[in-house]
Amino acid sequence: MKVLMNAGPWLPVPPDGYGGIENVVATLVPALRAKGVEIVLASVGSSDLEVEERISVFDEGQFRELQKPYNQVMGLAHAHQARVVAELRRRDDIDLVHDHLEVVGPAILAAAGGPPVLHTLHWDLRKHPAFYGAWPKEIAVNGVSRSQIARAPAALRDASLGAVHLATPLTGSTLRAETNDHLIVLGRVCSLKGQHIAARICQKLGLGLVLAGPVSGLDTAAELEAVAGDPEHPLHGHPDVRYHLDEVSRYLDGDLVRWIGGVGGDERDRLYASARAALFPIQWDEPGGTAVVEAMALGVPPIGLRRGCLPELIDHGRTGFLADTEEELAELVLRADEIDPEECRREARERFSPEIMAEQYLRLYERVLA
């Protein structure tokens, strides 16, 4: 089977640091190739994931361009997708397109015709109600959790082949914690992730907390200060920047509660593995939860609010804790040591390995092709 894997034009695969969809693709592709699938990767030129072929329009990721007004950047996704369609028209050996490009991907692929398509939904489906409410019947879809699909418009649910939970290559990690001296929230700093709640709880309980993740692509306090002090800067009024400045920074003391910006690679894994617990005080119905399964794979108990996909991923009391309120979340943080790290690792190996995700996607590919 030869699959065109459309990762989009925003970040390289794998990404240098933060990059949710690109990390998913980077996890899935090697496992598919190990099962004999040939991959044509549609991404940006700086992607270095090992595949059979690559196609691109842009040399570098265009993620930062998304901070500009829509009428200045609306052509980026379309330029990328036009290249994908041109590739599909020029050849007849692509069996299936696995698309990950939000809205533009399925819209153009449905209009262009060509090989069968499976489109994976990675995001909050409330964002584009007009499009999802009139989903093109030519395109099959899958979600990344059952709760995500359950909240989808009827037309989208009708086209859905089900859900495939996200996976992590960390299920094969032998990394073991050395300190367990801090709690952690790992991910993009934004109001949906609720970093201010984690910070408030840890300040109140006197527990160390590390907030690791970019603020609208910014990774240092100096960068953030420069944006905050320049009303003409394009990021000055960005919601993530305002959230950090108005809601999170009041709790940062450089000692008990710290923000360290984005981290990646081995540094990120060591930081995660050395945490006492990973906190998920999410303020929305999280569709995927990659960070949850990464925490479990490293033997770090996930503790979060009972929303979105979290109840599907966490077995309350065995592999982590789920709370209904901030007060309950604070109580459960103090019980983190009750969770057996090895039970977390075992659960991750059995449910969230790249091999399992690849097997599930191969079954969906076969259904689409049939």
C-alpha cells in the first residue's frame, strides 16, 4: 500500500519542539512503514522523517505566519494543498490519502476527486460548524477520541469510521525518574490548558511546578517582555500572550512555580520523567490528549479534570486521577504517590504504542479502500 500522508505546511515532521499534529504523524509513519506501507509525505522541506518520498511547497514551516491577519495568510494552506492535488493527478500509484490539514484538506480533496481519503480530526469540532455541518460525503473521517466524535455534527458523525487514540514512542522508553521533585504542565500555554489553575493550586499547597510550553511560539521571558512592551507587535494582543501576562505570570516566582518555555527532545523527556505527577486542569473538552499518554508511558501519573478524552485515557485510581472541581483536583494532587508508575507504563504499552495505532489505522485504510 502506498499512502500520501498530508501533514500540512505549518511545521516540519518531526517538529523541533511543540507540534501536536506533526508529532502524531512522526509517531505513526515509522510504525506504518514497519508494516510495509510506503509513505509519500506532504510537509515542508525541512522535514527529515524517513519516508519513501517527500513533496513540499515551503522550505520551512509557516506556523508563525498564522499570527498575521487571515487575508494575509489564507493562501498558505491552499498553496500546499494545490501541490498535493497536482501530485495526485500526475501519478496513479497512490492508493490512499491520509489527510491531517484542517478544513482546507478535505474541502479541496473532495472537490478534486482522486484516490480515497481518510481525514483525521485533531481539533475542537466547534470551530467550523458550517463546514462540519455539511461534511462532504466523499471523505471518510476518524476522530482521536470517542468523546470528540460524540460532540460532532450529525453529517460528520455519519462519515466517521470511529476513533483512534493517539500514541507515543515513549512506550518503549527505559527512562526512569531520578528526583520526582516537581509537578508539571506540558503543552502550549493557553487558557484552554488551564496553567493558571495548576499554578494557583501549587502555590496554595507549596508544591513545585514547572510550566513547559511556548506562548504563541515564544519560549523566553525576554521574548515575551519585548512583545508585551510593544503595542505594535503582531503578537501584542494575541489571546495566548494576554493569558500568560494576565492570568499566569502572577503566580510565577522563579522558584516554586516556573515557566521555562518550550523544550524538546531528550531534555523534554527527562523533565517529564522526573515529575511527581503531570497536571491537566483543562478548560475545554480536550479531543486527543497526547501529553496524557506520554506521561503514563514515562511512569508519571496524570491528574486532571474529568473533561473531553481524559476519562477514556485515565483509569481513575489506577493509572491516574480525575477530578470534577479545582478543589478536588488539589486534593488528588496530594495523593499522586498512590499511583503505581509501573501500572502507568504497562497501560501505555498495552493501549498507546505506535504499533497499536498503526494497526488501527491500517484497519481504517482497508475499510476506506473497500
